[in-house]
Amino acid sequence: MTLTLDRRALLAALASTTALTTVGGWIKPARAQQVSTEELMKPGPLGDEGEGDPNAPVTMVEYASATCGHCAHFHTETYPGLKEKYIDTGKVYFVFREFPLDVLAAAAFMVARCLPKEGYFDFVSLLFEKQSQWAFTDKPVDALFSMAKQAGMTRADFDSCLSNQEMLDGIRWVQDRASKQFGVDSTPTFFVNGTMVKGARSLAEFEDVFKPILGS
């Protein structure tokens, strides 16, 4: 089962010491290895966040959790090279989708969504770069607000964002669909032109996936 919280439950969990507990059990997903690209690229209620040329020959979709260590490793170690070599050159269109594994990750993604759209990827990158400094502290919500404040968010805006049921429902919708329809059951999970690739792979490993599409 994916996120089952409403905004009151989310806020209550964030106020407690259980912010890093899972948000629920799992619905048994289909073990999809190849999915329809047409279905995969249908955006959720909040729209998609992507970088690069939407008409690039390779479309890469990532499902990630803000508190996932393997996701942080990918975004700090692999993504910079991927962006420079493939995304910025028009070869890969990269779409990031939220798949929070706990209530703190859900809150972090809500904050990212509440910021101006042009700041979304910068904030997500910061979440992964500074993960140990906000997600695994005694007061993670205060640490999260500190980061949001640096991005221009007031405390009133922050509290309002975390009370936004529509925002939480939109993130939950994406996660639920990924689990039920596309077989996502862990993070990070990627789809490269519809083919599932699980785990924080290196750039060289992703290049092996790209080669049949882009040629050598």
C-alpha cells in the first residue's frame, strides 16, 4: 500500500518521533520489466517535472524517495555526469517522480512542489546533497524548514504547504500508480524508454542501457 495519510495524519506524524517510519504496507505490484511508454509518460495530477528535451531519443523516468540513501547516491554521484553528457546535449529527457517511502520524504516533496517551478530541481538536488543533515537529525522538520527558508519560503508558507491535502493526494496518486501499474516496489527505480532499471546504477551502467538506442 502506498501513502494513506491525510494532511492531519501527516502533520501528526511529522510532529512525533516516527517521521521516518514507513507510510504503510505495500500493494503487491505487477512485476513489470517493460511498460508502455505512452502510459508511463502520462503525467499525474500535479504534472511532471523534467529536464532536457522532451523529444530526445531516450526518455528516462526516475521514481525516488527523498530519504532514500541509494537515491541520494545516484543524485550526487551519477546524475551530474548524466546531465552534462546526455541531458544537456539533447540525448536524454529526464523525468523525476516522487515515490516517498515515509512521511518525512512526503513532506520534503510537498515543499519542493510548493516552491516556484523553476526551483524544483535545485531543491530536490539539495535534499539529496544534504540528506544526512535534515533527514536523520533529531528535529528533521526544523531542518527541512531551514532549507526551505533558504529557497525563499516563509514559515507561514511552509506550514500551509504541509497542510495542502491536494498536494499530498497528487504525490500519493503518482506513487500508487507506479506501484500498481508499473511494478515499482523500491527506490530508486528507473524506466529507460519503458524498460525498468532498478537501483542506483553508475553512469557507465546507464550508458550500456542507452547504447542500443543511441548507437555507439
